[in-house]
Amino acid sequence: LAAPFPLTRVPTILTPRVYTGSLAYMLGVNFVILFFSYRVFDGIDYITESQAWVFLATTTLVCLVSGLVAFQYVPDSHKPTFYKRWTWKEHVATYWWNDCFYDLDHHHQITTDQEQIRAYLPIWCSSHYTPTEKVLEFYKEHWSEWCRDPPDWFDEDFKALIPEDLLEAVQKEVV
């Protein structure tokens, strides 16, 4: 029941509440699965239902205690970040804009060029989540330079991927 929802395991895409809820769901759904396994589908022969319940309860308890112990080792300065509401838009505007030090380009090559990573944001990220003002200013600032002395990644394939509204705004401003 957890496999169809792999994105629930990525806290940066979802808010902390959804991520925490998905962890609780994944711990709790195991009990539902075990109940149905033995009560509806007749279980398995080599382990009794009571043994399965004890094993599941023990492993769940170990998971919970391990999580609590690990959380105790998180520095106090970082603990509030576990509760802070952090949207995907905020993540893109901070991490992807400032801190990301490698990414894949449109040719599926790894890049470590911060300028390329920023230029690539409006291509892979929905316009609802990109820091529009920052991206527009960034493109206006670099467009002439890219056209005059194009970096390796600034090719026709890259230009074709740029959203039309951004491209029009930049070309109108630069020309």
C-alpha cells in the first residue's frame, strides 16, 4: 500500500505535515495489512498470527524508538526546521537557487555550473514554483552575454526548452 506513493518519502516535495503523516501511515498500514493477511487471506503456514503480531509490534516499536533517539541527536538549532512549513516554491527559491551545486542538464549530463543550474530552473520547474522575479532578472542580466559568447549548454536545444513567456520578456527587454 505504500509503493504507489513514493513521493510521500521526499520531504522537500511535500510539506512537513504531509511527510510526517505519510510516515505514520506507513507504520500504521502494516497493522492493517497483517490483519487482512490472516483474517481474510488465511495468512501463511510457517508463522502463526500471534507471532506475526508480536514481530510487527516489536519492529514498529524499534522504528519509533530509533527515530526518537536520532531526533535527540539533531542540533537544537536545526530542530525547528522539522516543524517549519516549507513549500516546494520556497525550496526552489532557496535550495535550487542558492545551494544546489550539481544538476543534470537537457542532455542528461551532470553540471556543477551555478549559472547553468539557475538558467535551467524555468525549464524543469513549473512556473508556479519558480522564483519568477529572480529568474527574469537573471536571464536579462546574462542573455546578451550568452548570445555573444555562448556557454556549451546554451545551444538551440536549450533555447527551445525556455518557456515562451520568459523568452519574450527577456528578448523584449534586452533588444
